Amino acid sequence: MSINLPELEGAEAAAALPAGRRHSRIPGVDAIRATSGFQRGMLVAGALIVLFFTVVAVFASAIAPYGFNDDRTKGGKVFGRLVAPSAQHWMGTTSGGEDVYSRVVFGAQTAMEVIVLAVLFSVVVGVPLGLLSGYLGGWLDRVLVLVTDALFAFPSLLLAIIVSIAIAGGSSSAAGGILSAAISITVVYVPQYFRVVRNATVAAREEPYVEAARTLGAKPVAIMTRYIFSNVVQTVPVIATLNAGDAILTLAGLGFLGYGIEPSAGAEWGHDLAKAISDTSNGIWWTGVYPGVAIALLVVGVTLVGESLNDVLNPLLRTAKVTPVTLPARRPSETAGEAA
Amino acid sequence: MATATSSSSSLRTYLVTRLLLVIPMVWILVTLVFFVLRVVGDPIQSAFGGRLSPAEIAVRRHSAGLDKPLLTQYLSYLGGVVRGDFGRSLTDSTPISHILIVNGAATLELTFWALLVALTVGVPLGRVAARHRDKLPDVGLRLFAVLAYAVPVFFLGLLLKLLFATKLGWFYSSGRASPNVDLDINNVAPNTHIYIINAIQYGNLSDVWDVLRHTVLPAVTLGLLVAGVFLRLVRVNLLQTLRSDYVEAARARGVPERRVVRKHAFRNALIPVVTVMGLQVASLLAGAVLTETTFEWQGIGYKLAYYLGRQDYVAVQGIVTATAVIVSLISFLIDVVAAVVDPRVRY
């Protein structure tokens, strides 16, 4: 999906803040202050959802009653297949006889790990590439623009599949871990960072402050890292947040088609949903509904945060926040003066 | 007169440039897919390894031309793609071009219905949301758009299957037609492989009804995914148009707000939607892969998942390459439409 963000000056972002308050040092607080009403609700709700899943992911082994691949208790009591939700198994069991609740909890861990790595990788690859390409220009720039445009136009899921086949080395069992899934997803999102940073760099290259730095004898590396970098990465956090939501869906799509995370390497929601499709004809809902709700909820959370950040930072979408002004009561003498 | 000539020549220049850009783009994708998939090693080994003896594998490798140098293979593959020959699958030696025609028709049918759903749901709702900005309808619709995006297509498919197929029994949960209907309507004279057309040709109303009852759930599933995108697009564009000077001028002349939206702003707000539709083709096709797998709809995406499961990477390569060509061509066509509709595109 394309994200089109206009360039944003630091001053403009600051202008969005209510006057009289200083920047907060706690990240996100400025953004929350800049919102109001429904928008603030969206941002806070999204942040809470993401926080919830982060806690679940970090403490997964403490929260889940069983391991994600266990089909019996430690005492050796077998769970049974497709058992309906009960006090024993809050979300029932799968067709493989595993506890759905434990798989959903561990799925959060898998999703979080993959997404954090994937977003990190694509920023680390995409941003420097964009800087280099935009600043140096020439044939390198043309080739990179053409390649990333081609990648960008291609269905992202197919791209991720191709890369994950290549990483797995042809046999889908070789490398189905967190890292390889993250790399497959990275390839999909690198072009976005590349584009945004490259275009911003091209625009910034001719700015007087860059010209000045060049005249003072700054080396290209110094110009890129010390002068241009901080001026072209302002939109990256918003894109990264929105991408994170998309990446969760890509991971689930990969898992649904049998790629991404290997069943033995971790619980993955998309994989569980693929297994659950055939259960629907018997009216069995618990194997699919819980992992599905987990995906949807996490994506909603991440998207709400990204969207609200976008709304706050994008001057075209921003509604002016009007602070009600109470005028001091007029004194009779002033009124008389005006009349005269 | 002079302006008309210059504008039509700028249109022509734009179209030629845009067409010339398609070629390197397709070439890059074809090359990338070829080499990335060859990194995995021998496709024969991954498809048949463990099932055939080494001697048999060597024979198959030779007959598929996989024992030649990589560059020779690449050039002959590229030559094939130019002629529209994407090779044959390894596991059941079906020509990929055959899959493109037969299963491609199924995907075309699905995406057509899905787009119809997306437009009829997304565009009017986007208008409602923009009209009542920050009021209750807007809040609700924006949440709906976020949900439509956040719920994976296969999960929505699963929910719809549970509710409307298993529980209520209104629609079918898989396939494109019931088996007997499938047999009948594939016997019509020019077989379009598009079932709704075939069923109409066959002339049996109950067959048409059967095909439609199979189509509803997949079409709604895929359509809602894109509907959310359209809703947001129309909303944002209409909001921006409603702020523009000419709309303000209309308001200043005393035109009622309802008429401002309907007569002045709405159509102009739709133009960018056409442009963005080009970008949606890719996500629509990715969504189609998942939707077809969910509903066992025998389209290209279903076939792709099938060959992925059998580790037939020659077939996968063929289908993915063909998809790259199709996506590039469709986005070119949509850009042409956008350029004709909106002079600003031609820069």
C-alpha cells in the first residue's frame, strides 16, 4: 500500500502542540497532547492494544498454561482433538490436539519478534540506501529507483513467498525460524523507506544549509549523516508503524500458505488459521476464531497508532484544534470609548 | 485549437514514456524471480527428491534443460516469456499458459465481482464519512475501514463460511459451482471459463443461481478488503476537495452544502481514486491468492498455492512471472485511463 506523506518541517510539528507547553521527554506524549477527542481516543486505544500484546509476547511462557506444541499435560494426560472450549482449555483444542489458548499466546510472541526484526531490518537497509541514492544520484540512483519501483508494484505476498523459498533453500523445512521469516518480510518494505528517504534527500540536496556545508569542505558522508539524515527521516516512524501492521498481515499470509514460520519453530496465527479452514464445515469455530481475532486486534492496534500519528503530523489532514478563549469582561468605559 | 494539439501530444508523450517503462520493469521482475528461485538449487530435486531415483532425476533434469549453464537457461526462459511461453509445471507437466487461460478466467471473474463489491460499498460510504466529518457516521466508518484492512482476508472468509455456509446454509463454502452444474456449463460452445457467462450461455436459470451462490462469499471477502481502501481514499480526497477555493466559492455563492458535495466536489474527488486503483491491482491479486485458497476457488492463486505445496518451483516461477507481467500491464492500462481523465497526471 502506498503511503504518501508530505514533507513536514519540525516547526510545523511543533506548531501542532498547544502553545505554552514544552516538549515532553517521554516519547509519544507530545503526539497525545496534539490530539483531541476521537483522535486521542484512537491513539490511546491503539497504544493500549499494542502494549497488551507486547506484555503477552514478553511473558508468553508464564501466561500460557502449556507449550505451543504440547498435546498432553506434563503428567502425560492427552488433551484430545477438537475439544470445545472448557475450563480446562479456555479456547478448546486444535485438530492436532494442542491447546488453542497456548498457541494464541505464543503466536503473539512469534508475531512481535518477526515484526520488530522485519521493521528494523527494512529501516536499516532502506534508509541508508535512500540517502546514498538520493545524494549521489547518477546511474546508481536510476537503477535503484527502477528496481524498487518494480518491487513496489509487485504483489507483496508473492515477493515474500519467493524470498522465503530462496532462504529455505528449496526444502521448506531447512530454515523456518523467526529470522528467515523476518528477512522475507523485510524485502517487501525496503522499497517504501527507500522511496521516501530518497525523494526527501533529492529535495534537501540543493538546500542552502547543505550547500553551506559543502562549501565548508564537509565530506559527502558527513553531509549525508550529519546534515541531511535528520531532515529526511521525520516521516520514517509513521511509515514504520503503518508497515508493522501490514507486516503482521504478510506474516500471517505466509503462514496461511505454509511458509514463514515452521510449525516446530513456533506458533503462528496464520498457520493455525490454515488448519482451521477445514474445521469450519463441521461448525467448529474455536480453532480459527481465536487466532484470527488475535491477528485482527493486533493489526487494529498498530494501525490506530500509525493512523493517528499520521493525522497529527500530516498538516493536510489535521483539524485545527481550537482552544476556547474566554475574553475578560469588558469595562463600561471601553465600550463608551469605542462608541465615540 | 493550438492548445488542443499540444495537450494531445503531451498525452501521447506520456503514454509512450509510460509504456517504455513497463519493459524494464517486467524484465527486472522476471530476472529477479528467475535467479532468486534458482538460488534454491535444482527445482527437480526439490519437487521429486526422495521419490525418484537419482538416474530418473537426471533424465528429467536433462529433458527440462536444467543441465545447461544457468545463463543459457535464463536466456531461453526470457525468450519464452517474450513469446508468452512460461514453461510447463514439473509435477503434472501442464503448460503454464494453459493455467493462465483456464484458472486466470476464474481469478478474473472473482476480482471483477470483488471490485464491484468494493466500489458499491467503499465509494458511497467514503462520501458519507467525509460529509459528516468527525461525527458519529465518520467515526464508525473509519473504524470499519481500519477493521476491513486489519482482518486478514482468510479470517474474514472463515467467519463468512461459518456463518453463511455452515450455520445458515445460504451460500456454498467452496468451489465455483456444484459438480453437476460444473460439468454442464463447461460444455458450452465457446468456453470462456468464466462461469457466470458460461451459465448464462447454457441457459438454465438454476445453474446461474448455483454459480452466483458460490460466488457471493469469495467476492464479498475479497471485496471488503479493497472497500476499506476505497472508503478511506474517497473520504480523504473529498475532504481535501471540500477545502479547495472553488468549493469555498460555491458555498459563498449560497449553494447548499448538499449540492456542493454532489455537484461540485464529489466527482473531482473521485479522480485520484482511479490513479490509486492501479496500485490496488497488486494487493487485489495478493488477496485473491488467499481468498481462492480459503474458498477452493480454482483461480491462479489457488494453483499457485497448490504448486507451492508440491514444491514445484518451475510452476511457481511461471505463475509468478506471469503475474508480474499481468500486474505491470494492468497498472499501465489504469495509468492510461488516469491520464485521459486527469490532465494533471501527464505532467
